[in-house]
Amino acid sequence: MVAGVLFLAGVAQAQDAGIAGVVKDATGGVLPGVTVTVTSPVLIEQQRTAVTDAEGRYVITQLRPGAYRATFTLQGFSTVVREGILLSAGFTANIEAELRVGGLAESVTVTGASPVVDVQNVRRQQVVTSDLLDALPASTKSISSLASLTTGLSGLGDIGGQYQVEPGNDVVSGGGAFHGKSGTKVSYDGMGIENSSGNSSYQMTASSVEEMVMSTSGISADTNADGVVVNIIPKEGSNTFRTIFATTFANNSMESDNLDDALRARGLTSSTQTQKLFDESASVGGPIKKDKLWFFGTVRTWGFARWGAGVYWNKTQNVFLTPPDAVAKVVKWTPYVDRPLDKDSGRREWYDSGLARITWQASKNNKVGFTYDEQRGCNCGSVTSAQSNEYYGSQYQFDPNRLIQASWNSTLTGKLLLEVGFAATISQWNGFYNPGVNNNIVSIVDVGAGISYGAPFIYLGHPNGRDRYTQRASLSYVTGSHNFKVGFQTDEANTNTYWQMNQNVVYYEYNTYPILILQWATPYRANAKVKADMGIYGQDQWKLTNKMTLNLGLRWDYFNSYVPAQSSGTPGETDGYFGNPPVNPIFGPRTWDPVYDVPSWKDIDPRLGVAYDLRGDGKTALKFTAGRYVAKLGTDDIAANIASPITRSVTFSTRNWTAANGNYVPDCNLGNFSTNGECGAIADQNFGKNNPNAVQIDSAVLSGYGKRDSNWDITGEVQHQLREGIGITGGYYFNNGGYFRYNFGSPFSS
């Protein structure tokens, strides 16, 4: 694929920004031993220094986005000061200086436009700056909405946030693709925040974000990703107190519909409308102790409610068609067409977030950061189809969703830098019944009338969790010619899903006449874990000549997931929402043995890149990258969906039902799978047992090197500065088809 795009100063190539260059004297000779000091109000330590090497080169890394000033000093030469250097995340500004003979007290101040072209890094990124975030409407600042704006990305964008605000919509959960590469990775301050399934449960508050960086190609060895890599760079406090307030509101008076007399004559009495949409946030940051301890905090509340066209509550939800002594109860269906509008049916969601961030300069060379974000929310019954009623849907609550992070950066020597970090992403989405539903009410599907009512078709109850834990550490050795880095990242993840079907059945009707029973082998709790999603890497950015920079990296990836022992109808299975753990009367309590190493994959992934400053003026760069990347995985890819003994069993089956007495109670023994009473034989005699037709996976596919889905990504780009602050990029982008994937759908011999 060939592409061209205009870019502004702010198209970056890595997480941390930097300043680098060469210092010369008036004759053009290089100057070793020059002290380069950069200062900025965004640095809690206020300044960072480096000394030019024997070739006059210097590099200062790990700088936060912001405005910088660089000062060049050497005994016997006048001091040179470069003002107004603007850095965005990942951009390395090429700042060169010429020192003339004179005294240190003599100072020459140079003010010029910040560089647009990065002539050292090869990673291709787009940056959403804090200025852009401030200018955008609040409802368009979700991770997925912003990621969908990435040039070359295809995916679903929810414009205005009017259809859903819950976590994990299409672009973030992997539905988006960049030049054929799928699997978006989301990080906060460089550490992954997806839940254990690989979706993003974390909800970003825009006012707490300094920049959001979206990497698309040339991704270095310190990152495990292939598609778009989204890194949220949080705001920190400062030596000055600052506050931010933002609000958005909309309701149905601000939109129109096409509901006319012709549609009303055909039976449609209402239209889908936004009842309300709101998003309010407030942030404050500043010093607890100047140059020593900073804080930043933000609170946010947001949500919306939509009326669904033709979606109604059940007016007779408390009227039962079954006898009073029936355990499995069938309700009467009557659409509540005249219910007050403020209680109309549709989709309703709300969310709250409270974030606190502390930055501590513990000593001259040690910086510690801590972030805590507590989020909770409710998808309070979301029925958008006219074939369902509101009681039929369940509500689930994100309570709690938490992001906890801690980091430590240490300058061990003038050239040796240490980074250590930990993150926990706690993602809970426990389900609840809507008011008017209890566990005795049966789910009804009337295929003749095209409606569903009663209780939810399948109920995800308690506990439901998707937690992920991340650790990372790296050691960097930085000189004027080399930025060498070694490190590791590792994640562990845990998925808990509790499945509960009311009375373990669904009744199918045709215009209120019973015709079919769908039996379920519920309840059960499905559990899957990622033992390790690990990468160990080494990389070097080598300034080979004044014009050419090599970006060399090698990464070892390891992924291991497993299924712990499973249970059904045993103590500790639920958190008490259903009372005592229910037991399926047909099967009783059940247990399943653990399954390990599903899979256990290892890969070696080279990452190579070259950046060439074509004319040596920092305005035109030629770039080439080639890298091997492995697929983004979670607990649901193999462990939960293919290898789990629960998944590999027959969890539901159907049987015909010929109702004779009209009391909506099957006059048969549901535990007898043969024809008896009003019930026909069950369709699958393996119901509740291991499925003989389940996919059989060759053990050779599940272990070893080179078995994980992988992709070679190759790019070539030309970047050129057109004028101050504006540049253009033209590129060729190739990948080998978006992974080679083993066909688990065809049985292997085992």
C-alpha cells in the first residue's frame, strides 16, 4: 500500500521524547565535552544534562511532552541558548549548536521553529495533543473514537458517543485494522491496560491526558504489538496550580426524527431518540512541594439514555400464566405502550471516575510515580431491538474497574538509566436482573410474534472479572552515538465468567403456543488464566554517521495460558447474589480437571530500521523498517474458548414440546433425554457430557517456536518539511496478509 499524509510538528516515533544533535565550533570542527542542559516546567527535576562525546554528539532521552530550552556551555566558548523547542511524545528533536570563542558569561540566544522531521526514529506515529483534546467535544474523546481517526485505520466509530459509552467497543477490542493488521493494543504510560480478554475496559478521561500516541508501523522491540498501539500519556502536576472544567449535554429536543403518519399507520408509535447525554469532568493539579512532590486529580461523570423505537417494558411482568405452585414461572406479555416517557425503554448507561496521580522526585536521580483510578458504571438494561422488551434484558455493572500503576525511574550514572513499573487493571462486570425479574422467571422466545420476554436469554452473573497485571523493567545505556536498551515485560491475566440460565431452560413459542424447550447445563463458572505474556528484548539506536541512524532490536516472546480446575454447584462459586450456589437437578455438582499449556508458545522477533537524513539539514528523512510481530492474545483465544473442558462439553440442547393442557408447565421429566410425556427426545444425547465432535488440537500446534500467529511488516517512507511546522510523508506499507493462522476448526489427530 502506498500512502501520503500531511503532518504537523508532533508526529512522533516512541513513547518518550528526546533532544539530540551535534555541537561544533565556528570552523565546523566537532566539540567534545560540551555540557548540554535542557530545562522545562514539565520536568519535576527542572533540568536534564548530557555531555557531548568525542564526535561532538549528545542525546537526552526520557523527556515528557512540552516546551524546552537547551543551553550549551564549554570553557573558553560563549554560551548558546536554544529557546522554544516543542516536544511531543516520542519525537527526538535534532538540535545542533555552533559555539564561538568567548567567555561563558557571553550568551547567544537562538529562537527558531521546532523540527518537524525526526531523523533518528523510524516508528510511525500520530499524536493527539492536549490542545486537540481540549478542542474536541467531550463525547468524542474515547480511546476508540480517537483511534478511529488514525490515517489508514478502518473500524467502527461511534460519533458523539450516542450509541454506547461502555468499554471495549469495536476499534479498541480488535475490530479495527491498520493496513490489514488487526489487534489494537492500549497502554497507559507504557503499560498495557486491556482486560484479560484483550479488550479495553478502562475509560479514559480526556482532561487527565497530556497526549495520546498511536503507533502504526516500525514499532520497536520494547513493545509487544502489531496493529495500532495506543499509548495514553497522563498529565502530571506542576509547580503551578491549574484547574480544568469540561461539560457536555444533549437531549431529545436537540435532534429530529422521521416518524410520520405513514409510519404510525403501520404500527410504529415511537422513534429512537436520545433522552439525554452528559459528560462532566473537573481536574486540578499543582505542587504539594515545589520541585519535589506534585499531584494531579480528576473526577468525571458521564452517560446517556436512549429511547428504543418499538421497545417496551412488560406491563404484566407480575402476572403469571403458570400455576401458583410452578417453580419455573411464565409471565404474561403486554407491551407497556402508555408508560411515562421518563421511564421509557431503551438503552441507559452511566459511569463515574476518580483519578489521583502523584509524582515524587525522591532524590536528584530518582523519580517515583503513582496512579490510582477508581471507576464504576452501569449498563442499566440495554434493549435496542423491537423484538425484545426491557425486562428481558439484564443490567451489568462495572464495579469496580480500577487502574493502579507505580513506576520508578533512576539515573544510575550520567549514561545509565533504570525504569521499573507495575500496573493492575481490575475489570469487573457483574450482572444483575432488571427490577421485576428473579431467578424463577423463565426466558421466553415467541418466534411467531417476533418478541422475547420474561428473563434474559442467558445471564452472566457473579463473579465476572477480566483482570490483568503487568510488570516491566529496563536498563538504558545512552551515549552520543548509542541508545542501548535491554528489558522485559510480563503480564498475567485472569478471567472469571459465571453462567446462569433461569431454571436452566428457555421456552420457545409460536404465537404463545409452546413448541420447543432449550435446556442448559447451567450454572457453571468458567475460569481461564494467562500464566505469562512475556517479552525479553534488546535494542539499540546507533548513530552510525551524522546522517544515518540504525534502529536494531531483537525480542523473545512467550505466551502461556491454562484452564484451572472448574466447578459447578459448589461453595464459593458465586458471591451470594443468587443465594446459595444453585445446582442443576439433572447433573448435580460437577468438577473438571485443569488443562495446562494451552498454548505454550515462543517466538524470536527481529525489528530493524534505518533513518537517513538526506541533506543533513534535518528537513528530509528516508526511512525503512522491517519487523516480525506476533498476535495479540488473551484468555479467550484458546484457553477459554477452545481448550476449556466446559467449552468442549455440550452445554445446551433442544427438544420438542407438545403442550396439551396449556398451563405452560412441561408435563415430562426433563432429566429423561428420551421421549416422555409432552417432551420429545433431546436433540443431542451427549448433553451435559464431553462433546465427541469438539475440535481436537494437535499438541504440536500448542507448543514450541513459530506456532503463534505472526506477521512481517515492512515499510518505506519519505518525510519532508514543507514549511515551518508542516511536513509531508509518503510511504509504502506491506504486511504478509494479517497473520498465518492454524485452522482449529478442522480436527487434528492427537
